[in-house]
Amino acid sequence: MSLGKSVPAIVHLGFSELTKMHVWMPLVKTGTGSEDYTRALTDQLRQRGHTVTLDLVSHFFQYAPWLAPIRPPSTANVILANSWNAAAFTNLGLPTVSVCHLVIHDPRLAPYKSQVQSLFHRYFVLPMEKAAVRRATTNVAVSPLVARQMQRIFGARNVVTVNNGVDTNFFTPSEPPERAPGDPLKLLFVGKPSLRKGFDIATEIVNRLGDRATFTCAGQEPSSDFPRPPGNYTGYLDKSVLRDAYRAADILLFPSRMEGLSLAVAEAMSCGLPILTCEGSAMDDFVDKDAGIVRSEDDIDGFMEDLESVIRQPERHARMRLATQKIASEQLSQNRWLDGIETVLHNSVTKFQDD
């Protein structure tokens, strides 16, 4: 693992040391993970005693955020916004914290975009995000990979990393059934089946393992023109049922080619579920050979070698379960995430006042 390479660490303040804040969060409705992040952060900051005003605007304003008919309340003292639209709110006389969830301009993502997406990202999103980097009081990256991307592609200097976090008191391991050598692996995929998410890699793995594995796909089903390996397609699961799925599985197949920081992976790790993932995906900053399986995206033979080793050696799988849950509790907990965001907000207010 290589947590936080060349990225400033945050010195966390205790909750009692923080002044209660009024945070204004302008949010464009997109139905994406960044929207889920903002809504969850709103709830959690309120539980910690802060005032949060969440102003929702329609998806249209993704294309013209400066036209959104919203303004911060008079008592607000800091703004937190998505990096795609944060620049539109940096001239309102308040410190602004811009949160970047994934730098979509990384050249490695180019093969997974349509022509329209490529043009939109290049001529609209990129200038907006560069403006956010220049104007924001603080830029937050949700993982070490995103921070490195921001430094390399945006030339960002004022970046701090605050890893996404999950409720490690809810996503907990159960007592897993003992595995015997040769027992089939229970494989789980959670998320949207797509090339970027590596569903083609997952399909190849499932097909090669055959009757040495069972496969469950939770979330959106593959489109009709996408491969569909044999297995159980559950559709979307509520939080408790999803936790049961993590607990029942042996390996989470998450061979994504690039992520910001997957909440599904963090939830699975918190449940003690080892992860199969790709090098350079963001998740390899948290998954190592003791806690999961990490290979380059084109090394299917290597993935198979590791999976077959787990089938033969149940004791290795048991060690992986312990290691992955430990990493989640230390690096991906909700409390650690909230402590980090609180500190960023507090420091941004102080810096803005000092300037």
C-alpha cells in the first residue's frame, strides 16, 4: 500500500476543539456517488452539532452552476461544493472547500467515454475544475489517487486527502463458515456493470472458475449487449441485506480500472471481505497481498493463480479477512472521515479570516 504519496496529511482536531459551524452545501442533483456523499455528510455534520444548509438544484445547473438561483444563508461561514461546480460559488465572500471525487481527465479513462462525454469533460468540466483548484480555499481529494491526479493534471498545490468513510459499527464481520480446501469460492460484484468497473474482467474470472465458484451481482443488471456470467442477479439491495451479502461472500470482485474511492469496497472491507482489484485503481492504496488480490487489469492469469491459491489454502483466506477489516477500521471509518472534513472546514475558515 502507498497511502498519501506526496500528499499533505491532516492533523485532526478533537471534536471539542472545533467551533460549531454553519456549512452551506449547494448540490446539483445527479443521482451519482458524489450526491450520496454530500447527503451523507450533511446528516453526519448535523449529528455532530453543526448547522448545515443543503440547497438542491436540478441537473440542468450542472451545465450552468453560476445560474443556480441559490445563495448562502447570512449566518453561513463556509461553503462545501463538488469540484465540478465549486468555482461558481467562490466569489460569495466565504471560504470554499471543493471536493474532488475522481479526476475524469486522467488519460486512462479515455477509452471508456463517448465522444460527447469527452467533449463535455474537456471543454466544460476541465476549465471548471481548474478554476476551483485556483479559487477554493482548500481542495479535498477523497483518496490518495485523486490527490495525485489533481497534482499532476490540475497542478493543484492546496490539496488535502480525506478518505471516504463508512460506518464501521454497522458494516461488521460475522462469524464466517469454515472453509475446507477445495470449497467453491463465493464471489460478489457490487455496482454498475461497465467496462470501467471491470465487469468484463469479472466475467472472465467467473467463466474460468466454472463450478469452483458461485457468483452474485448486486446492483444494476448488465445491459443486454454486455456479458452476463452465470449467477444470481439480485438488483439493488437495502443496507442490511447488502451487509448480509458482504458477510456471506468470500471475495468481492472489484476489478475497476479507476475509482475515486469506492464505498462498496470500504463497506466490504469493514465486513472483513477480501477484495480483488486492479493496480492503479485507487483501491490498491488500501488493498495489499495480505488483505486481498491486486494485479494489473490485463493479468487474468495472475488473478486466477491467486484465486486458486485461496481455494487451496483456507487459512490464507482467514488471514485476508482479518487484515482487510483492520485496514478498514484504521483508514476508512466514518469517524475518521468526519474528523478530517471537520478539520478542513475549520482550517479553511481560519485561513480565510487570516488572509
